[in-house]
Amino acid sequence: MQHSLKSCCLALLACCASALHAAPQHALTLYDEAPKYPADFSHFDYVNPDAPKGGTLRLPGFGGFDSLNPYISRGTSADQLGLIYDTLTFHSLDEPFTEYGLVAESMEKAEDGTWVRFKLRPEARFNDGVGITADDVVFTFNTLIEHGAPFYRAYYGGVDRVVADDPHSVTFHFKHTGNRELPLVLGQLPVLPKHYWEGRDFSKGSLEPPLGSGPYRIGQVRPGRSISFERVEDYWAKDLPAQRGFYNFDRVVVDYYRDNNVTLEAFKAGQFDFNREMAAKNWATGYSSPALDAGQIIKEEIPNNNTQGMQGFVFNMRKPYFADARVRQAIALLFDFEWSNSALFHNAYTRTSSYFDNSELAARGEPGADELALLEPLRDQLPAAAFGPAWEPPKTDASGTIREQRRAAYALLQEAGWHIVDDQLVNAEGEPLQFEFLLVQADFERVLLPFKRNLASLGINMELRRVDVSQYINRLRSRDFDMVVSSFGQSNSPGNEQREYWHSSSADNPGSRNLMGLKDPAVDVLVEGLIQADSRQSLITHTRALDRALRSLHLLVPNWYTNVYRVAYWNKFDHPAQSPKYDLGLFTWWINPDKDARLRGELEQVEQQAPELADPASAPDAEAE
């Protein structure tokens, strides 16, 4: 009888335990919808699984680097270091937010949202041959929390603890329920080798090539000048469905340049292979060359379906003169985008208005009943503008004359206690409104000079200060700036990263993306609500409500965007006919041996005919966008 009762109890406990979690899955989706690719898929649609391997991809970098650790705040890390690390899961580039197993063979989640478990592949190994274990995952997580950049403490803030269940199983336990994004976010965790880092100081920047498990290992390092990556021939994951068709180059080399104009000239001289162009002026006129005319250089615009987020001139609201939203709004009125777009950008851009532009997540027009249901409890804490038509930046006639905007700006400044005395805008204490715009790229100076003149017309003095990359990064981290240009990239499924952007908890965090120093309880509520959204429609509604609130606070001067990738490359590449919907997909490209041979022959012929041509990489600085 006792034995029978004990058996029944054990059976009941087993049933209860099984009810607490879903069956192991090959992929994680945000709202438990079916992933695009089934468990037995062979490769993603946007790759060529038979792409040839070989050749070298040469890329440009900007500024320099003094560290090979991208996970800490110290120093400036080199580009493309993600190539040497694998993550627990692999992010699908043609779905809004789906993660397929990589180091993790399968994933399972608690039905009540209290934990996620990753079952590791027994064949997964680091590039020294040592197998990847659950202890490595636990070590990685704890190391990033304790010694990594402050970003990680916020990003993984919902995790209570991580436990190695056995050598190939690891479970993350959560502090709260309802954070549907957190399991997917944890899937993106890079896995660091515990045996390598023991005895080394993770918190210090170093130029010693670290060990990873990814498709590449670090080759030659020339500090501050260049870094190369060598493809791992026996990469353990090369035949997995989530990796097939990727990483087709034998070598990836990044050479660093300190000026964008020099970078462009170096590209046209054949110093590197691929350039993603960010400046409209350069795209319109800068690539003109015999190589372009001969078809040796290809210019291509590839659709970009991603949420464009927000780029803008960011106010540091920790400064007393930017604390008043009316001052910030007035300054924003004096930026004439339409003139800039016509005179400087060849009408290549669309003005940014939303923090989630180019997507269904952006607020438009009057708020719907669903948005108002979220906003109404916060009515006493938010500006009235958050409850009306979504704020839009003013439009001009592109003539360069902004009398109406100037009058509106001065009216706002007067309301805030500022007035013009002897051609200077001063407050009641007679202190002038003057601030510094911190820059790292010379390109923006031609954009900011007309803005500076418009500000000066109301007695506001904006000084431009350009510094080198390392100084710029240090000043951003220490919040030692008045205004900077920055961007807040967004995914099609925003979530935990919104805390890092807008939440009060990130405002005083060195190195956080809350550059403006926003501390607003109403925004905090909207951010937390967005993170807890339990359906796609709920996420859209919460994001739109947050968007309305952010736009009403005038945190920055909105800039512009384009919904295409502008890429130029030497004609030796092929890429899949179908590009991934939400990424450029550069590492799905490959070198076509026939094109490469033909191009080499043509360039050798040109070199023989004109051996006296100088290296354009040493060309003098010039004005740029």
C-alpha cells in the first residue's frame, strides 16, 4: 500500500513538473508563434548553401582600436570581433525576432515564464578543441554582469541566477514573470571559454587575441591600424542549418582610416573591397571614376526593411540650460532639414519624426483607444502633446529662410525666461545660452554650420568641437558633453534594450545609451509595459504609446534616414538573389573566382599603364557631409 502510494505521488509530481515547461524546441519565438523554419530545415532561404569558400574580404574601419575585448567599457575595441564567438542561438535575418539553436541544440521555457533552459550540443567546441560546457555559459554570464560594460547589467537585469544543471544543460531563472523577450535575449549570449579567461583580467583591455568558438580566429593585429580574421577550416558548426551558406571568405581584413574622405579615396584606389556609404553627397558624386565607368566598381541600393530608429542631435539634459523642454524645442525649430536635404544631401533622405520610423511601430496621427488606455493614467505626468496628434518636426520650403520657425522659437525661449540682450540670448541672471557640439567626424561640420548660423540669429552660440575617437568615447561615457549626434537603433521587436535607452535606471550608468539623462517616471512605466507585452498587437500598442511620450519631450533634434543600404563594392562578389529582409547579409556573400580573376587582370593592366599613380589613401582631408 505504501509502495503504491509512493508511486502515485511520484507520478503526480512528474506530471506537475512536466506541466511547468514546454517541450524542447529548435527555435524560440517572441509570442510562441511557429517559426518560419521547421526543425528539419537545411538552410535559410537567404543564403546560397553551395557558395564557394575562398578569397579575402577587405573592409574599412574608422579611427582606431586599442582593445580586443568588445564586452567592456575600457578602451576602443576592434571591429568585427563577433566573428570569433558563437552564441547560444542564431538570430534569423528574415523574421522579426526568432532564434534558432547554435551552441544550444534545443531550448525549453517554463510555462509560467520563470526560467529558460538551453541544452548544449555535445559537439560544440572552442577553437582550441576544448568542448563547450554549461560551466562556460555560467562563467560568461557572471563575468559580463560583474566585469562587463554596464549595458549587460541592465540588459540581463531580469535574471535572478544561472545554474549548470549538468555538463550540457544550463538554466536561467528569472526574477519576475512576463518578460517574453528575455529567453530570446539570453539566446544571444556569446559563450566565452572559462579555461582561457581563468588567470586573465577580463576587465582590462588587451591586444592579446582571445580564444573563441566562432567561424573565424584573429590573425594579424597591427594596433590601431588593422586587424585580420582567418576562417576556421574545421569550424565545428559549419554544417549546421543555421550556419550553412555563411562565412564564405577565407580572410576578413579591416584597415582603419581617420577620415571618411580618405576612406572613400582609398576604396576607389582598390585598398579595400566593400564600402557602405552613409553620406548622400558621396553617394551622388563621390564614386565617379574610371573604375565605376568600366563596371569594376558596382554601386547598389539594397532595400532596408528594418525599423530605422532615431538619429538626432542629442541634448544632455543634465546641463541646466537644456533642462527646460521649451528651450530644447526652440533649438530644434532652428534646424532646417528641408534646406539641408536639398542643398547638401541631394534630396536623398526622409526626415525622421518617430523613434521607430519605417515600421508599423511608429505612432501616427491621433492616438487610438488602445494607446489612450495606456497613456491616460499618466496624463498628469506627460506633456499634453502626448495625447494629441503625434508630434512631427516642422517643415520649411527649403529656401533657407525660416522666419516662422525663428519667431516660434523665440516665443518659446521667452516663455522659458530667455531674451536677447546685445545680440546674445540670456536668462534672468544674464547668463548667455552657449553650448558645445562634440564631434568625432569632420563630415558633420558642413551640416552643423548652417544650423549654427540659424542659432546665432537668436543670439545662441554653438561651438563645434572635434576630438579623436578615444577622447570622444571617454567623454560620452563620463557624460562630459553638451550635445552630440547619436542614433538609437531599433529592432522590429523592441524590448529590454529600451531600459538602456530611456529608463531612469540607466540615466546615471556610465556607458549606457541614455545619453540625454532622461529620468521620467511616466516613461519608465511605458518602457516596463512594452517589455511585458504579451502579444504582437500589444507590443505595437505599447511601442506607439512610448513613441508619443518620447516625441512630446523634445529630447533631441531629429535627423533623417533612408530605407536602403547604399553599398559600393569591387566587382568580384556574388550574393544570393534573395537578400535577408532585416539585414544586409554581407557574410552570406562570396567571391566569384571568375570575376576575381578578370578584375585582377584588368587592374594589373591599368597599373602597368600608369605605374606613377600615387596612393590615394594618403590624399589630404577635404570637406564632406
